[in-house]
Amino acid sequence: MASTGSTVQIQDVVDYVCSMGDLEPITSVTGFVSVVSITLANDVMTDMLAPPLPWKFNRVKIPPFYLNSWQQDYAGLQKTPIAWLEGNGCFALDINNTSQPKPIIWQEVYNGLERTSYQFGTPCKVDWLPNEQLHQAAWPGPNVLYKDPQGQPSVPANPINNIRDVNANILVLTTYGLTGATAPQAPANSPAGTLVPDGSVVWTIADPNAPGFRVSPIPPQTGVVYQMHLTGQGPPPTLKKLTDYINPIPDTYSKYFRDGFIAYCTRHSPNPNVRKDFPLAKQNWIASMADARGSADRERTAAGFYPTRGITDQDWALPVGPAWPYGTGGVG
């Protein structure tokens, strides 16, 4: 994440609220001060990092990976979890193109992208799923060459580069080469990051709950080598003790965490006159964060047309959708 770290602890927020007469009893309930305060802090954190508020400080940059011929699902090795992908931060780079700058294709972000056998030279859709929910191939067999796509004029005819071994481990190709005589395997439930040799090929075990990715349409064999660059938002962390810092929220935005904590305290007030103010207090807090984000982020998020080919080029049979809204009408 891009955050430089917070110096504000939950306890600091609680101490501030304790100075407010109407709210002080909520954070000082005998025997329950930690439980109540930590629960409220987690509620605030969840709302602050919810989908309507894609803060820049909460961005997660996914390690780039190569698309492979005939492969739709790509198990991920990154340890950082993600909540959703950002539509204005995902693109495919024509990595081996010698022109400068290298051509890029912006990706449409989906939630629930379906499996497909449809092939096309240009990827245009991407979704994330836990590795466990992605398709994992079988070992391709002995003496099979996995060729490094870097520097190649087109995608090598490699087999699928994430597989499942006999003990249900998910293996991701991390060193290209020639497979060995027997299928690679590791003990059941081996930890993520474990290296598994296979001839001159090396596989790395992926966490089944870590984010992986699905693209559509699937790349054809020997097509352009695309390197995927994806950006997402991190999920809200779980705060566990009063000495926890409010990361990833930086100090410059700690005011909004404190305001949210105050709003949630009204919901738990023993005073009905204070408690009835919660809906309006929360509404005003959410609105203030939206205004803050708008003030801090005035860049356009999506605008313009980006043609990828000339108007007299050959027509292609892409399915109708946001990536290709005009169907397959004749192009001369």
C-alpha cells in the first residue's frame, strides 16, 4: 500500500472522545472499554475503506505477470490481499514491442467474470478471484519446454503455467525451463512461497486464499506478449487492541477516522436524544469524506477515446459489451 504509516493509535481517539461529556460513558464501560472501542474502530475502518471511497493511500499494486497462450486464469503469488480492482489502474502492456512508448490496452474491471473459450489477440476484461476459485491445470508431462516470453516476437506455445499437484497444492511457474521425468509435488498444505523443482523448471506454491486473476477473452497461441499491470484497493484491516495504529489511514486523514468514531459512539449512547442523531451523524461523516476525496483528487478518472486500430482495418468478432459496444458491423 502507498500509505507511509500512521502515528495515531485507537487509544488516542478514545482519549479524545472521553473528553466529550455525552459520549464519554460509551468508551468507559467497566470491563468492556476495549471491546466496545475496538468494535467501533473496526466499524469506522470498514466504512472508510468501502468501495465508494477508493483512497490513493489504500492502493495495492499487483506484481506484473505475463499472459500465456490459451490461458484465462492466473494464480497470484502476492501476499497483499485486495478488496477490488480499480478500473483506472489496470492495463496490458505490449512488453516486447520495440516502439517507445510501448502500446498499452486499458482493461475493464469485472466482478464475476465468466469462464470462456473465446480467443482474441487483445485482452480487454479482468477480474480477481481467490486462487482456490480459479482453474488450475494438470502437469503438462515430462520433458515439456516452458519458454520465457521476455524478448519474444510472440507468445511461446507454453502449457498453462499454474497447476495443482496430487496433494492439492497450487503451483505457479516461476522459473522457465524443461520439466522433469515425474510430476512435481509438495506435502499437503505446504506453506505459500515453497519452491518445488521440476527438472530445470521451478514452481512456487501459492496461497489458495490469495488473489488471482481471470482475463477475457483468452489469449491465442503465438499472439502478442502482454504483461498485465493491475491496481486494486486493499481490504479494511482488523484492529485488535487499543494500541493498534489506524493504518493504512495516514495522519493527514486521521480527522475522518476520529469523526467516524464519534458518529458511531452516538449509536451506542445510553441517552436516547444522542442515539437518535446517529443516522444524520453518519450521513454527514460519509459526505465529508466524499468531499475530502474530491478535493484531494481532482484528476479525471475516465474520459476519452483510445482507438487501437485504423478505421479501415479488418473487422473482428468481439462480443458486444462495454469493451466493444458496436458489435461486428462490417468494416471495409
